[in-house]
Amino acid sequence: MHELSIALSLVDLACEEADRLGRRVRAVHLRLGELAGVAREALLASYDLACADTPLEGSRLVIEQVPVVVFCPRCGVERLLDRVQWLRCSECGSPTPEVRRGKELELVALEVEP
């Protein structure tokens, strides 16, 4: 389960920043794309394990799900995918190999105590 190694990395990054700021972290905010290859529920469970006996113990992981957006060469616009297993434009059905959003795995913010 690679979600545990991801959670450990998130905790390490957040602990470093909390130490630098001299503040306690309440929440870690993450953007997670549908194509990131990470199971949301497994990451949430792993986060709690990774926080045990660290300064982040008791903090929460807030995950913003990012839908898959592709560029359709035929329509010339970005489109949300209907199904992530089928990389085709939801309007015209053309193959759409250019994924613009949906692969993210980004630590975007830390919520710290005042």
C-alpha cells in the first residue's frame, strides 16, 4: 500500500514547516486527482497512522478531489471526462490523449494554530 509512504512524506513535509513556523498544525490540505493512482480512503487511514507519535498527531487531512479534464483536439476546448477509463471527449467522442487536470497529488496548504 503506497498510500502509507505518501502519508509519511506528507507528515514529514508538514512537520518541517510547522517546526520552521513554530506552530502546531491543525490540518493538511491536499489536492488529489482522480488519475493520481491514490486511493482516497486508504490515504486518510494511512495519514492517521503516519501522524502517530509526531507533532501532527490529532491533525486532519483535508482532501480536495480533482476531476479529470482533457483537451479535445476536435472541439478545441477542455472537457470533463464522463468516465476516467475512457479518454474520449464527452461531447463529440473523439480520442483525447491530453490530460490537463486530474493527475494532481499536491500539498497545497497547512492550517496552523494561531
